[in-house]
Amino acid sequence: MNSRYPRRGVYVLPNLFTTASLFAGFYSIVASIHGHYRIAAIVIFIAMILDGLDGRVARMTHTESAFGAEYDSLADVIAFGMAPAILVMLWGLQDFGKFGWLGAFVYIACGALRLARFNAQVHSASKRYFQGLPIPTAAAVLASLVWVAVGEGYPWLTQVSEYIALGLVYVLGLLMVSNVRFRSFKDFDLHGRVPFALAIIVVLVVALIAVHPPLVLFLAGISYVLVGLILTLWQIRSRRQRRRRGMHSN
């Protein structure tokens, strides 16, 4: 075989999971158009599970490729950018006129920019932290909010959630393209031993999710966002204090 002409082709197994995630995002859009908002929200979480599996399968089977990384990002734009934006827009943002659909567009555009920046910095970025809010987390916050609002059957809750969603599409969009650092948990060793207390915490978390999945997932997503903001502000404050101490010592 001539080494000047590399073999063409793609790895099937990890890309099957990526395609399934893409299909879930498309199905969520179709469900939103037909007014099945609860189903649309749940399918976005299914897309998140599939999106998490494609990378792990690629690493486990040693089938990582540049094509797979680019395909994964394109699928993420649909599943975690377009799908949740259309979901919240058709569900509750239409009542806000231009501010509503512009917010949905800002969310999609910022999500695409976030993925493009991630791909450009993938070899130089820190593995412990994400620069900017990950787009699957942003999608989870919006999807769980809609899931909570339509699942309880309380009109007042839906009205309040619509205002919350209006603010979130702008806030989450800006956080995705910000320099705020969020923990990636990529350095967490799943194959090594863990403290027994951590195993108990995992069991309790699973139990809480089973009690009320949409509410727990929404609170977990919001908590992740708030922790990232607090840690970043704390780091900025610490750096300024060190600079001031250095100036005074000189």
C-alpha cells in the first residue's frame, strides 16, 4: 500500500452514538413543533447520554479521529443548541415577541461559538476545567425547566417559568462564550478506588433524581452554573489580592 495515500473511511461504532444523539436532537425539534414539550425535553437528556457515550466508546476502542470530533460538534449544535432553543421558544418565549426569538438565537449562536472555540483550543485547554459553560449543561438547564413547568399542571408555575426561561437563554448563552471556568470532571478516575462516603453520595443523588427527575436535574444544572461563577470570582479576587501584596512588598 502506498503510504502517500492514506486509507479513507470513518470509524463506525463511536459515530453511531453521535448519529443517535443527532437523531434525538432532531426528534426533540419535531416534538416541540407538535407541542409535545415534555417529550421534547426528555429526549434532549437522552441525547446527552448518547453524546457522553460516543467519546467514551471512541477512547475505549481506540477509534478516536478528527472526523469524529468534528461530527460530534456538529451534532451538538443540533441536539444542544437548536433543539432546546426551539423548545423554549415554542413553549414560552413567543409571548415576549422579538426579545423571545432573539434570545433563542443568541443561545444558538453562542453555543456554536462555544463549540468552535473548544475545537480550536482542544490541544491547549486544561483538562480539569472548561472555558465557558459546556453546551450540554446549558441545554439540560433549559430542558429541565420546561419539563418542570409542563409536568406539574400549575398555570402560575408555567408563567413564572417563562420569565425564567427568557433570562436564562441570554445568561446561558453569554456564559458559554465567557472565560468563566467550569469543572470538567475529566480527571475523575472511574477505574480506581473511591471513598465509601462518595459511593453513598452517588446512591443518594440517584435516589433524589428518581423522586422528581425534572426538578432535581434543574437544580443540579443551576448549582453547577453557580459554583462555576463563584469559583471564578473567588479566583479573580485572590489574584487581585496577591497583586496588591506584591505591590506593597516592593
